[in-house]
Amino acid sequence: MNLHENFQDRVAITELLNNYILSIDSHNNEQFADNFTIDGVYDSPWGVASGREAIIGNIAYWHSSGITKGKRHFMGASRITELNADTASAESNYWIAEAEITPGIVATGFYIDRLKKVNDVWKISHRKQVVDSSFKMNS
């Protein structure tokens, strides 16, 4: 992988990580699932969703349950820990703000990702979400 390809891949991966965060707030479940490979895995503290339909069901449940209502999601720092021609690994942290009632930070945590290039597009093949212990489900 030459330096130019490496740079393009790094930008594309960073865009993917940002797209993921923005797709939560858009409440577009299809767009959210598009961040993953067709057989992607989303491993959160609330369970594991494997495959596109399960990932769509997972985010649809979050939206319908109200947990994402009035919230804004932000990606903090991110880094690519391994980069190959068609696979990569990344880490990032996030925070969630209450944007509807009283402004404040609702939760913080981090992601550990395995990424895969599919038809020249970077996708998340496995995302492990860790929520910091300060999060309270009724926040």
C-alpha cells in the first residue's frame, strides 16, 4: 500500500466513523445499517446484533424506545490501529449530549472496530461498544 492509498483509506475510514455517529441522530435506520458489512456484528452492552436485519432492528428499537430522543451523539478522538489493503482496526471514543431538555452529557464510552473494504468502500465488520460506568439507563 503506497502513501497515497494509505491516506485515502485513512480519510475514508474516518468518514465512516463520523457517518455512523451522524446516522444515529438522523433516525435513518437503513443509513445506520449501511455503515456495516452485510454480515456485520454490532456488540453493545444491551446485546449482539449480527447481520443487516438485526442491526436495523436494534437501532429501530432504540429509536422507538425513546433512548435516542432529544440526544446528540458525538465522536471524540479516533485512531486507526491497523491498516491493510482490505482490512483495518480502529478505536474511537464518543459522548452523548441531552439536547432537548437540560443540556448535559448523558453518556460516554468507546468503540473497538474491525473494518473491511467491500467493493472499494470501507465498512464496519465488527463493532464493540463499551459504555462508561457513569451511564444510567434512565438518563
